[in-house]
Amino acid sequence: MSHITINVVVFACVFGGALVGMFIHSHLPNEHLDSDSKEAVRLGMALVGTTVALVLGLLIASGKAFYDTLNSEITQLAADVVFLDKVLNHYGPETKEIRELLRDLVVRMVDVTWEQDSADKTHFAPSTDTGPLFEKTQELSPHNDSQRFLLSQALSSLAKVGQTRLLMVAQTTSSLPMPLLTVLVFWLTLLFMSFGLFVRPNVVVVVSLFASALAICFAVLLILDMYQPYAGLIRVPNAPLRAALAQLGQ
């Protein structure tokens, strides 16, 4: 289910709860709408509202931490790629083919991750496999201690690049747990139902509740989007890898 569909469902549930509350209000006898009833509902919903605010805050913080982690991994990956290219350059001219393979790998990595539909997991990883590059590097035959040291550094950097890439692929399966989102929506629906329960329907009330429900949906969209950092509206920038591409081969 897409993020837009989920947010439409969330909005329908939350705003629908407010409308249901106003509908119930118009059919309740007056003795059920006295100050004691209002106070009891207000106290119960205050607890629900506090819980909702706490959960939303934690989810936004968790999503932002996940997003920042991926952003840091992209920056580290770019640095490792540039370092690997410099090491291969110092090794000697026999690494020219390997450096070209490295550049092609980074180009495909950027294209597959950001420009294609990253929700298609069958195309996310295979074209960016570091296996052939690793094999070509292992075939190098160092002639002195300096080249042996540079080869060991190159293999180590290449292993880090492969590990980071695999980690990026694995993290594309991360998402907000649906049971948690379902419970959160249920709490929000109850909360908005209580908002509409003790008010007389009018344009100001309806617009206010509509705007509030919309704001809640934007918060949920923000959370969902940060768990899909390669395909959502808030994408992890590919600028570090683009900058690395400009330095490769120099």
C-alpha cells in the first residue's frame, strides 16, 4: 500500500471520527451532555491525547534517526569510493580498467537507487554488485612492498564499499510497523470523536477539525516518508556520490 493511500485512510478515519462525534451529539439527550459528562470525557481524552503526542514524537524522532543513518552511510560510501580510486591510481597504470569498473559501479548505483523505482527490490541490488570489481582487484600482481600495501588497502576499501551497499539494500525493507500505526490511528479517531461529541456543528468547527486532521496526516506522511528515503518526498541526497563521481579517474 502506497504512502498516499495510507494517509487517505488515516485522514478518513480521523476526520470521520470527528463527524461521527458531531452526529452522536445531535442524537444524544441533554442529560448526557451535561458538565459531568464533559469532564469525564475530557479527562479520559487528555490521557489519550498525551499518549498520542508522545508516540508521534517518538516515531518522528525514530524516523529522523533512520534517515540520518542512511545519509551518513551515503557520505561514508562516497568517501570510501574516492579513497579506493586514489589508492588504485597510486598503485600504477595497470589499475586503469579497475578504476573504470569502479566508476561504472558508482554510476549504476546512483541510477538504480535514486532514478528507478526503488520499491522494486529485484532491481535494487544486482546491477551494483561489487563481486567482479573485487575479482579484478585480486588478480593484481604487486611487484614491491609499496604495491602490496596499496593492494591490501584497496581490497579493504572495496570490502567496506560492498558492505555499505549491502546494508543500504537491507535497509530498504525497513518500515513503520503497521500494528503500531493501526493503534495510533485508533487513538486519534477516539480523540477526534471526543472533539466532535460536545460541540454544535458549524462551519468554523468543521474547518478547524478538518485542518487538525490534515495536520495529523502530514505528520504520519512525514514518518512514513523517512522510512523510505530513496523513493519518498524526503529523499536521502545523492550529492555525495555525485561529487565522488566528479573526482573518480582524476
